[in-house]
Amino acid sequence: MGQRIGVALIGLGTVGSGVVQILEDAVGRDMRLQSVDLVGVAVRDLSKPRTVAIGSDRLTEDALTLIENPEVSIVIEVMGGVEKPYALIRRALELGKHVVTANKALLARHGQELFALAKANRVQIRYEAAVCGGIPVLQPLQQCFGANRVTSAIGIVNGTTNYILTQMADRSLAYTEALAEAQSLGYAEADPRADVDGNDAQEKIAILSSIAFRLPLPELDQIYREGISAIALGDVRYAQQLGFAIKLLAFAVRQSDGRIDLRVHPTLVPLEHPLSRVDGAFNAVVIEADPVGQIMFYGPGAGGGPTASAVVSDVINICAELAYPVQSAVAEAIDFPGYLPIGEVRTRFYIRLKAFDLPGVIGHFGRIFGDHGVSLESIVQKNPHGEAAELVIITHNVQESQMRSALDEIREGTYLKEFCTAIRVLPEG
Amino acid sequence: MGQRIGVALIGLGTVGSGVVQILEDAVGRDMRLQSVDLVGVAVRDLSKPRTVAIGSDRLTEDALTLIENPEVSIVIEVMGGVEKPYALIRRALELGKHVVTANKALLARHGQELFALAKANRVQIRYEAAVCGGIPVLQPLQQCFGANRVTSAIGIVNGTTNYILTQMADRSLAYTEALAEAQSLGYAEADPRADVDGNDAQEKIAILSSIAFRLPLPELDQIYREGISAIALGDVRYAQQLGFAIKLLAFAVRQSDGRIDLRVHPTLVPLEHPLSRVDGAFNAVVIEADPVGQIMFYGPGAGGGPTASAVVSDVINICAELAYPVQSAVAEAIDFPGYLPIGEVRTRFYIRLKAFDLPGVIGHFGRIFGDHGVSLESIVQKNPHGEAAELVIITHNVQESQMRSALDEIREGTYLKEFCTAIRVLPEG
């Protein structure tokens, strides 16, 4: 088995406890785990009761001293937050220790600097758990797609919002009811904004796109973001009638000019597309690449066990390479033409609005869309006998800026009683 | 880029042509491809017209001399067959050349010997393309599941049969019609037996299980095998009414006593299971492991481009390790309690039979099943006004040997007009 490898664990919440359970019970797992020693665990509060059995001699509130322990060669950060783990990981890398982290919020903000620091110190920083928890995505993208040119990575990368949307579709819950249930089940936080507003998905697609396209991490404000809180149960029903499921998708799509289209928003997904069937708290990522075609990775995107699985797999892969020091590669943007502004995205749209029941109402809206270059696939008048006609419209592929100017004109017109929603639809082939 | 790496390609069919297209057009793919030189291509018949542009100076009918060329350090075998590639790969390994092959039939028969030969010569043999074509399965299993104990690998690993079953379900084609269509589209061979009888799936699950459980390759005759040719359109319809899709599944399932249950047969898959939605020529493998849970890999299981993608990814991974010679690990069965006989498998069953319309017919069959310890989940009488009642039965989990003895008694009894089919159902939780 050769040398012993000392590991420090920073954080003992759900994921940290999962990591301890794996490390302390190595039989039947990868042989290399048997040469790993858990040197110590840093926690915020020693007095807090713990669900895992770990002796008090290995628990400390002093993360920095634990990291500096010369027996430690790999530091696992699963404490959460941004600034505190940032300082600790910096220190670990400066000391020449390898780092494994599940912290997408940290990486999306300081990743590029940490990658450079790892390279300068000839150590590795690994973060498979940061995207889609237990699903192997980053490692397969790096190791199994080398023959390909990746054209897109599109995923359901947030389990909370997918749980909410699934309950709306399957059980006709309103958004607020589904959110309350997700909170009571522990799928959503008391303050759910990071999930429902799409921030978590935005951080994940930043990391995923950098691996898929071998580019430096993008700035978060380059990624268009829209959450799910405006999705009405009626939209979910109309979408089903039209043959779609509504999902919060994260997109990283290479354009023909080389620019990358990065965005997060609710999307109508045709029922024959594999992502339409990813339900509940599950995650999935579909990679399109030439020549392999369409590959989907599917599994649990969060949870202590799955996330710990990805963290410890990273530890094992570092152990495997410890005998052969490998430099971390830091992606550099050579001849990269940049990210695509949201206004230039071409996609289909689903539009729902309420119109005054005047003669020629469909013609009126049809003319406005046509004037702005928006071609319609279908327009259906629902509830025709009520006081306001509800119109459900699906467009062909259209440039986002044209759609926005068409909607501006519609909002100013006299036929519109109430604008309800505009949701993007997966584009035509 | 450092040293040049010479590659020899044996075979220039669909997959071989895909490999040439990738190697000769490396820009935009993994950087390491740019240090790979395609030294030569061995073909069976030089006079045959080719779809890829490759100069005659690099084409030869003499595979052995090409392999022996000292410029060649990696040999790619995509010629098909068993005995000829076996001899060529042996020679390559003996000469200290790395080998990449997509040849499942060869590996399932001679793999263990070739792995030992590779280890003795300190070279690698890689075969990602042998299981599920373009879908990365073997590499992620080896690299991303180390923290886990794998409990099962279950997959749709044959695209031909999945295409046939999908057409039966979606378009109400009879088996023979769907097969004929698959043949005309090139999805099935003129002699379709290797696909429809389950041999191809049997070879793939042998390879997949050896990687999932880190065991030597099993003998093919240890793997129970049943094909799809007995599936009637009526079974597909009844299965749909009961909430199932019929799929040809390959199983590798670890039992609590450590034995591995290996088998290939048509299976009723509940519509809420992700494998039920894998349609057409697509493949998918679901890995269950502790603590990660259920992970699915989905994508194109065959075809020139996807298979070539996996072959070339193996070449890239060999290039990545060439600077650091790694010994191929040959799995050894330490304390392995063996494979599970089919009679000891516990699963649910779907049974369809025609009975004479006599009083007490349901009670008659119910008693026989009960006598043999077979507990029923449902029994439905279809076509009750015809001359023969058709009975559709779903059992709870039952031991296969008990089911067989119950069916033997039913076949001998006077109530049975015609025994139609018995298809296994994915077991209860």
C-alpha cells in the first residue's frame, strides 16, 4: 500500500459526516482508501452533538492549525460560505497541500485565483462535488470527451427547483405550496432565494462550462439568470397540453462564431427530450459533442451521501497521482471570442397573456410579432367565453432582443388586459 | 508538446473511419491529440473504396508488419471477429505496445489472458468502446466510484433490440415487422441472432460487471441469457396498461452474500424507472452504489462516430499516462463467493396464459402458485367473452426456481389452453 496519506476535514455538517463515514469504513471500497488517514476534523462549535462517531482528540475548532499539521497532505473543505473557506484554502495551497472542495459559491467567485495558486504550488484542487453533487460530470468531461468538440452542456443542476416544478406538474400544487413542502422536507432553505432565483444553478453552470470548453471561469454577471417564482400552475398545465415539461435549465452552448451562450432560466422541454423526464430532486446534465452525440449523466444532485461520494472520489484520484506529481492545468482563454449577450440568444418562446375580447385580437398580436421578426408556431385562444381571452403562443426560433421589442409594443397596446408570462422553449433542432 | 506518439489502426470499417476522421482533424479537441501520428491503417482488402481520405502509403493489408513497426506505440483494433484480432493483440502486447479495442466478443472470451499479458509487458489495454459505444461507463466506474460499494449495474446495452422494442411499443409493430425495419435501417444484421438472442448484451454485461465489482471476467456460460424474439405485441400492450415498458436488460447485481447475479433477459420496467424512458437505439446503464445512490449514464450505444469517440478517448488517456508507465491492474478474485445461479434469483414475474373458461379457473391457478410459494400481486382476466380466457398475472418477488416449478405444474394441468409468456419484472424495492 506504500505511504500513508493524511487528510484534514474542514466542516462536519451533512456532507462532512458522510465523508467521515466513508473514510472510517473503507472495506469494500477502492483499495487506495485504506492508505488514507483522517488526521482531524475542524468544526465551528465543539460542543454541538454529532451524528458520526469521531473521538474528541481528532476534533478541533482551530481549522488553520489543523491545515498546518505536517501530517496533512490533503485538505477537504465542506464548511460552506465564501470568505472563511477562501482564506483557509489559500493557506492550504500555499503550504503545498492538495485541496478538495464541494463549494460552488466559493469557486464561482475565487476559483480562477485558487487554480493559479494550486498550479504555482504544484498541487491539485479538485471539485467534482461542486456540480451536481454525486453525479460524475466534471471528471468524465475531462477524461472521456477528449476526442470530441463539445458543442453544449445543458442541465437540471438544482434539485430544489426541480422538486418544486415536479410537484406542480404531478400533483397540481401551486408554486407557493410546492415551495412550502420543499422547505418542510429540507429540500429548500428557510430563505430559498439562492435556489429559486437561480443563483445556485448560475454558479454551477459557470464551473461546468469552464470544464466543458476548457476556458477560465466566467464572471457570474456574464450569465443571464431567471428563477422559477413567476411560474404559474396554469403555465405548467398549458405546457403539458402542448407536449412540454417546464424545467429550470442551465445552458452553456457554443455558437458557430465560438462565443459561449451562458444562461439559467425556466424552459419548456419537449417530452421526448431526456431532460423532460428528470423529476423530483434528481439532477441531469446533457452533453452534446462531436462526434459522440448526446450523452446524459443522471443522478442525485445533492444530499450528504452522494456529495460525500464525489468528495472522496476526488481524494482517491489525488492519492492515485501522488506518486507522480501532476501540475494543475489552469485554463487560459486563447483566441476566445467571448460570451454571448442574452439579447443575441435564439430560442423558441411560450407566451401567455390575457387580451380584451375585441374583434381581430389574434390578428393584432400576430401583426406585432411579425413586425419584430417573430414567427409564430401556434397561437391558441383559451377560455374564449370569459371576459378576457387567454392566449397561449409558441414561437419559432427568434432572437431574444426581437422578442423583447415585440413584447414592449404589446404591453403598450390597447388589446392587452394582462401580460402573464414568457418562458423560453428548447430551440428547434 | 514533447514526444510524438505513433498509432496503428487495424480495421477501417465504420468505427475505423470515425477514428481516422478524429485523428486527422485534431484542432479543437484535446491538445494531446496533436502529438499523435497515425502511422498506418491495416485493411482486409486494399482495393475496396474508402469513405475517408487516407493516402495509399499509409494503407496496408499486412497488419502484423504494421504492428511491428517500431514507430507504433499504440495499436487500435476495430476489425471485429475473434481469433484474428486475438492473435494480433497478443503480438502487440508482447512487443510492449499499448492496445485499444472496441471488441466485446474478443474480450468476453480472451480478455483475462490479454489483461495478464498486458500487465506482464507493462502496457495498457483499454476498451471503453466495448460497452455502450460512445457512453463513458467503464472509465467513470473506475475513476469516480472509488468511495462507493457498488451494489448493481443494470443496463440497456444493445441498441438493436431496444430499437425493435420501442417500435413495437410506439407504433404497434409486430416483432417481425420491427426486426425487418431495423434490418433495412442498418440497426440489425442480416443474421440478427447476436443481437436479438442477447449474446451481444451478454458479452457487454460480462465486461461491465468485471469493472463494476473489480473482479476477473466471468465465463459467458455463467450468465443466464434470454432474447426478445418471443415478445408479442400483446405483451407490450398489457405491460403498458399495467404501467411498464418491456426492455432487454442486462443485470449485474451483488447479493447480500457477496455472490453476483448476472443475467440478460426481457424485463418489465416500471414507467417511473429511468430505464423505461430509454428509447430507440439509445443505451443506458444505471449504477447503484453506496453512498452515492442511483446514477445513470445515457447516450448512443453504437455507431461509427460515438464508438470512435470512446476509442480515441482511450488513446488520449494512454498518451496522458505515457510519461508515467502504469501497470495494468489485473483483477483477482479474492474471497469471491461466486456467481448466482438463475434458479436462486428473486424477481417479480409477468405471466400471460390462455385458460379454458371453466368455473374456478383463477382459483385453480392461484392455488398452484401458492403451493410453490409464489405470491401474486395481481391477476386479471382479459377477453372474458372469448372461447379462451386470457390471464395476465404479476407476482411479488419470487425465487426463479419456485416460479419454474409452479409453471411446470400449470403446464401439466387441464385448465391451461396455451402458455404464452413469462417475462421478469424489475423486483420490488
